[in-house]
Amino acid sequence: MIMKYEFIFIFMIFTINIVQFVAADGMIEVFGWKQMDFYNHGELSPDRNRDSASGSLVGGGKNNRPIPNQNQKIKRAVDGGLTSRDDPKIMVEQRLNNEADNVTYIPYNNIPMGATHYKGRLFITMPRRRIGIPSTLNYIDLQKDGKQYSPKLHAYPDFETNYLNPNFQPNPKRIISVYRTSVDACKRLWFIDTGMLEYPNNRMQVQRPAIWVVDLSNDRVLLRYEISESIVDTGRGLASITVDVYERQCNEAFAYIPDLVNRQLYVFSLKNNRIWSFSHNYFNFDPLAGDLQIGGQTFRWDDGIFSVTLGPYADDGYRSVYFHPMASNTEFVVDSSVLQNESNAARDDHGNDFRPLGSRGANRQSTMHQYDPRTGVIFYAEIQRNGVGCWNTNKPFSSQNHGSVVQDAQRMIYPSDLTIDEDGNMWVMSNSMPIFIYSSLDTNVVNFRVWKQNVFEAAKNTICAPHWARRS
């Protein structure tokens, strides 16, 4: 009997500690990696015996992927000089120069960027910003590997689609580089392949940037739409995509694609198979918000419009489209009816169609954000505060109405992505990227983490909590 009560007491203490952890931290750490690993490191070509005339490969093996050089006939990015994030310190340049050109997998160079969950698969992106990245689009099988703290990644939809051709021949069946993904209401995975290798001092546009749509029920590619040069010169600034669609009108989807480099907003109509571009001053960065201090690094970024999220549908069938530059503390809004009308893109004066909502407050620069229809809350990843912030859209937009879900300056350095799945769970990726760019990662400690929390739990105990969900 004594042992029984001791067990109950220990169980109660354990439960209390778990509840305190959730309430105090706001997010639960699900995965962590010192360095990323893959089930396929890419030592061998997936199509080594195929005819190269179709863009496939002949040969393969460990020595089949040289670093680009000045003599290769591939279009180079000519969009100006290097920005601060492309100009590593000398120690990083020395490390890059010492790397072998022909290595297909360099653990240190793999920096995860995006995290999106759908029905037991967590999609993880690895943009090709350095050499040695086997696959840019990946997933974790949660049923198989979900209990591991540092699971290996599977290439998605397969390794062949992610394989980087030797000599960097363009191939429309291949994915070059992906930053973030999005799952729509029709069970489809959307993403932008930038078509670009962003190696320091050697950026190269291998093929045209393209919109990809994949059916998640069978992993078949439904669409690959190349973005023409008349819309955008290179894919360098195409880091996210947001899909606007009714569940029962899947063919009438619109996709909104912010361009953080050229400060444009592109709108793609799936039904019409067309894309158009909006320009506006609100897409620019705030020069007073570009000085950043993250992970012990001090630097300056000039990223323009970065993230787009969608509010609830109004009676007219349209919705508010919220957006912000990353180097800014200000949120803006435009109605989806404006964006979905292609003729509006050609106007020189947009009048009051685009509106500033206000400032989130000092040092609240954000990468990604997403509206949750269950709580009416917009959650956003805060890079200078190393955490997740929130705003209840039923309240006025003011700094006093912005809350904090979590802050952790040691474990949540640079939250690079934030998504909410169909079950109401928020997923956050933190990747320590400023340390990687401007210093050196310590490979003896955890550098990359994935966090998870139910949206009600995340909003609870904050000013963002719905009034009907608050504790008495």
C-alpha cells in the first residue's frame, strides 16, 4: 500500500513539473540536432545509368559535384552587391576555402530553415546556401522516427528529385533550393524552388525559380510553374509562399509570394495559370529596424516583405492579408480582393488599399507569422527576442495588445519558421543562423530545434488568449 501511494505521489510530481514546463516555456521542444543528418548522403547518383540528354546523369559517385567556377555557362545573379548576410567573416571564408569541392554531404553546412507538419510527416527544408547539402526538401516520419531526439531526414518526394546535377545543368524534374513550405486546405504541399545556389561570393541561378504543388495523398507533382524573367530576375528573395483557397474550390487557389530582396509581392492564380506583381512602399524594410543583435552577433539586414498570413473570410468571400518586412516592427494589411484582381497590379497609386496596422513594439522583428482561426490569434516568430509573440485579431493593434508565448535566448536562437497544422498545433524551427553566418557553430551543442504547442495552450496565460478560454 505504501508503495502504491509513493507511486501516485511521484506521478503527481512528474505531472506538475510537465504542466509547469508547458506553462512557463509556452512551447515544447520536440527535436534537436547538433548537426543534421540524412538517410541518403548522396554519394551515388540516383540515375547513374540514364541518358544525360534529358538532364539526367551518366556516371555519378563521390566526385560528381564540383563547386561552381567562373567558366561555367550558367546565369549569374546580377542583382547588386553582396548583402551583410552574404559576407561572412574571414574565419568562415577560410573554412569554406578548405572544404573539398566534390563532397556531397558536409554536416556543418546543413542549416534547416522551414518546418511544416501534415499527417505524421514533418517537412524540413534545407536551402542550398553552401556546398554539401544532399537534399533541400525533406521530411521526418513521425511514426517511425518521432521518438528520436535527433532523427535523420528523408528526401521528399524522393532523393532523385532533390539531386543536384554535376555541372549544374537545369532540369525541370529537379528541385534546387527550398526555404519554406505550405500545406493548403486541399491537402497539397506548395513551395518555391528558387532555382538558385547561394554559395558565398558565388551565387548562381541554375534554373528558373518555380512554384511546385504536390498532392500529399500520393506524393505526385501536380504542378511546376516557372516564374518568368519578366516577373523576377532571380529566385534569391523567394523565401516563402502562402496559399489562399476554399477547401471545395481547389482549382481556384491563389498563392501570395513575397520577395524580400526586390520588395515585391507576387500573386499566382492556379485557375488562370498566371502570375503578376505588386509594388508598394510598405514592402520595404525599415532602416531604423535593420540593426540586429542575435545569438551574440551584431549585424545589419535589409530584408523587405517576408511573411504573409490570411485572416478569416468576410461575408463577401474575401479576407484580410497581413504582411510585414522582416527588418521592421510594423504590420500591414490589404484585402485579398485587391491582390486577386490582376489589373490592380498595374496601378501606380494604390490609394488606401494597403494599410499600416501599427507597430508590434521595439525589437519585435519577425520572420514568419500565421493566423489561427480557432483562437483568432496571429502567432509570429520573433528573432531579436528569441521567441514567439502573439496578437489577438479581435483587439486593437497596439504594442500593449501583443503578448509573448515564449522567450529563450539560449535555446530558441533565430526562430526561422512558424506554421500551424490542421489539428491546431503550432510548429517552430529555430536554427541559430546568425551564428553560422557571422561566427562558428559549436558542433558539441544542440544548434537546431523544432518546437511544438497546441494553439490554445500557446495563447493561454497571455494577453492574446480568447476571452472565453481564459482561466478564472
